[in-house]
Amino acid sequence: MSDGDLQVFGIDLGTTYSAIAYVDETGRPAVCRNTDSSETTPSVVFFENESNVVVGSVAKNSAIIDPDRVVSLIKRQMGSEAEFEFDGSTYTPESISALILKQLAQDAAAHTGGEVARAVITVPAYFGMQERSATKQAGTIAGLDVIGIVPEPVAAALHYEATTGADDKTILVYDLGGGTFDTTVIRVSTDEIVVVCTDGDDHLGGADWDLRLRNHLLAKFQEQAPDDVEVEDDEEFLQSLATTAEDTKKQLSKAESRAVALRGAGVSARVEVSRAQFETETQDLLDKTVDIVKRTLATLESKEPGTKIDEVLLVGGATKMPAVTERLRAEFGWDPKLHDPDLAVAKGAALYALGRVVHREASEDGAAGVSEAVRNVAQQTGISVRALENLAAKQTRNVLPKAFGVKVVDSSDPDWRSKPLQHIVKHMVHANDSLPTEERTLETATVQEGQTGVSIELYEQSGVVAGPDLAENKEISEGKGLIDGLPPMPIGSPVNIRMTVDDEGLLELTATEPSTGKSLDIKVRVSVRSDEEVQEAAKKIAGITVSG
Ligand SMILES: Nc1ncnc2c1ncn2[C@@H]1O[C@H](COP(=O)(O)OP(=O)(O)OP(=O)(O)O)[C@@H](O)[C@H]1O
Ligand SMILES: [Mg+2]
């Protein structure tokens, strides 16, 4: 293939490893290798100087000698206000992710022989709208035309369906990656991929297993080292211990035990570690995933009683730990399948991206419909009409990842009127509601005598459970508004709120004061940064040389 600029790409922007794939002329997804000839690239960024950044395995190794200039696990901070400072410049999680994306795009361009523009990026199913939007903005900052954001389990299921022809099945995807865990129940058929429900923990992944093993190795090392050796001060040793821990963990997926040679603070030690020991020390982490699976099954039962799981797919590199399969078998009687755990997400995203491109062409002004769009895309990419028709025919339906609600006065205490006003969040749409949601309504009321305005504030659930406390929710800055200029109204006058979320995550909220008919309409595509900030960051990232 020579026309890389006509290609579309699927990118798995992982917490610890990322991958980029496209669909070749035969209609099969292929992963682009990076400059190390590796199919996955560590999601690690080394800020060498103000104009040079290194991404990937070299950056990961740089952490040993220059930890202060290295950023890893940035995905855990997506959608947050975190900031990083290097050589007088400030970087957001979006712009650091953009540097990783830029490197992936460069590798893909070298692999396919053309520039990379259009791409779909994947996110954990459990990412809320803010994190999804931050991921999309990271793509824009990297100079990509992000044609879609797709949940990782959906991409994995799409790839599974494409390779096995799974028909009318209910699949549970158990995705244990480097930094996040999610379980998602998906119904797969020839023409639809429907997410039924999803749950997860965005701070649980292989990195936590690494940390346990690192601490275990450190403790064993200290047992052997003389008492006066202060190994905690040997930063280089501690960093290399982290790398050794991850390598050892991976080896323990195959071997029953491993001997590790460690050298720090001038002391050498040999530590023996067995898989059984490692599994005991990480048992509670695996327990957490099992609890989340149970919660997911409970949600499934309440949403669609009696639904059986036909297949369990394991994706994410950390599912290669034998304990995962063993535990799921023992706990649920399942026979889970490891499905291309490192690459299924990127490959599925590439398949999804092609379907998106066809639909985008078909919806353009003057387009003659899907079949003409299929022919055009076939011409651009060299992929057969038949393969494209299959991809375009597949509809994906998602669920809302997290609840949204509005701030109201807590009137649960009968004496609330005589006390200082306490605010809570009243959720109107909920996690696992199928998208688009039905219209939800909430009747609330004015809280002060003679009130002449009503302010509306939108919040998204931030924790695992949608609690009413403000602290358990994130304020959405674009979701603020005021109905003002009302005649002074008696306390308790009604205010009606309606809310819907469409399948692209666009939230619409209307608040109406019925006696005057005055209303406030808010349409938000939830995002953390403004368009100006994104453009500004894009300019800065364009000026930085990134290499692998
Ligand atoms: N053979 C193996 N045995 C155990 N763990 C492994 C093995 N191979 C890879 N891993 C672990 O898998 C994790 C990376 O998996 P993956 O690439 O799927 O995650 P990611 O995409 O970076 O993270 P996330 O999906 O959470 O954003 C790392 O913690 C890595 O150490
Ligand atoms: Mg992943």
C-alpha cells in the first residue's frame, strides 16, 4: 500500500502499551510495527529537552537514570487538571498523550508509506464523557482527524466477531490491561454490536501486580543486605527494580519460579520467587476483579433477567497471568478464551474505523448513500467492496459510562428551610443506560421566597457508585446556566428539567419555569479543554520532534 493518507487507523492508546493498526487490502486488520520492530510501544514519554521527546522503550529505559524527566501511566490522569512542567513548558495529560499518538502515527506512516490522518482511538469502557473527550482532544493535538472514539471491549468484540463469525452471542469481555480493568457484557450478531452493561476500575491493572512484586523483591533484597545499607536512596536501583519486577511477572506466566539477580547500593543478592508466592501476594487484586465481574452480572440480571453468558473473552496483556483463567473457571465455571490479548483492541479499532469512514462519506452533502460510499472507500483503500459492506452494516450501540445529574438543594431533612442550604446531585441518566437515552425528567422547585432566577449546574459521577455528595461528582463547566428575569416567585415554585444523551455522547438539558414558560437550553459535549486550548497545544506539539 502506498496511499497511507487514504488509510484509516485504529489506535489502542494504552496505559502501559499502545498499538496502531489498519485494515489491509484483504480486509484483515494488521498491526504496524514500530522502530524496534515491535507491535506494541510502551506508553512512556521522556522529555529530553524543550524540542525533543522520546516515546517508547528507550523512554522506558530512561526512567532508570532520569526518572524526573519521564512520564508514564498518563492515561490514569486523562480528563483531570493535572499539569507537568519540563524546560519551562507546561504539559497537560492530553498533550502528553498526544506525544505518544504522534509517535504511533509516525511509526504507522513509516510502515504503510504514507501520512496518517484519520484515526479511531479506543478508551476503557468505564471512561466517563470527560475522559473520552480528553482522549479525542489528545488526538486532535497530535494532528489527527479523530473520526471516532470506541470503547476497548467493543473493539475487541468486533475483532472477535470478524475472526470467528460469532453469531448472536452474549459475550463478557474481561479486560485487564496495564492500568485499567473493565468487564463488559456485549451482544454480538452479524449486524449489531450492543453493549449491555459495563463496569470497571480505572486504577487497577498489571502495574499494580508489578508494584507488589517490586515490593516483594525489595523486601527479600533487604533481608540479604547488611543493616546499614540504605537502598531506598538508590533511585537508579529502585527504578530498575520496577523494570525487573515487570519482566519477572511476565516470566512467571510461563515458568513456575524464577531466580532474580539484584544489585543496588553496592550489594548483590539473588532472590527466588515462585508463581504460587506471587499469586498469594496479589490475591486481593484478583479478588477485586472478581467482585467487579459479580457486580456486572448483577447489573446484567437487573437489566435483562435470565441472560446467559455464552463466551468469556480475555483481553489485555495482564490476562496472560494463568491465575486469571484459573480463578474465573473456579469462581464461575467458565472456560475463558484468551483472544489476541495484546492486539485485539487496536485491530478491532481499525475495523471500526473503516465502518465509520463509510458512514461519514455516506452522510456528506450530495452523497448517494452507503453503497456509493462503500465503492469510494474501496477505491481509496484497495479493500474489497464485500469486506467494506460487512463492516458498514455493523451497528454499534453503547451505554452511558457514568451518571449525569443536576445540583439541587437537599430537601430530605423536613426542617431544611430553616437551615443553611445543603446541595446534592440528583442523577437523571445513569451508568449503563442504553444510548441514546430516553428523555428523563425531574421536577424540582425554587428554594427561596421571592426567587427571581434559577441556576442550573450539571455534574458527572466521578466514583464507581453514583453517590449524591458533590464530592462524588465532577462539575461540568459547560453545563452551567441561569434562568433569570423571573417575577419574584413563592418558595417551592416548580422548575422542570429534561435531559437526554445521544449515542455520540451529546447531552441536552432543558430547564423550564412553567408559569412564565422561560427556559434554558444547554447542549454539551463534555470536554475538559476549550477549542482554543486544544489549538494552542496542537501548535506546541507540532513544534516538538518525537522519536522512538
Ligand atoms: N506474559 C504476560 N504475563 C503477565 N502480564 C503481562 C504479560 N504480557 C504483558 N503483561 C502485562 O500486561 C499489561 C499491559 O497490557 P495491555 O497492553 O493490554 O495494557 P494497556 O493497554 O497498556 O492498559 P489499559 O488497557 O489498562 O490502558 C502490562 O502490565 C504488562 O506487564
Ligand atoms: Mg488496553
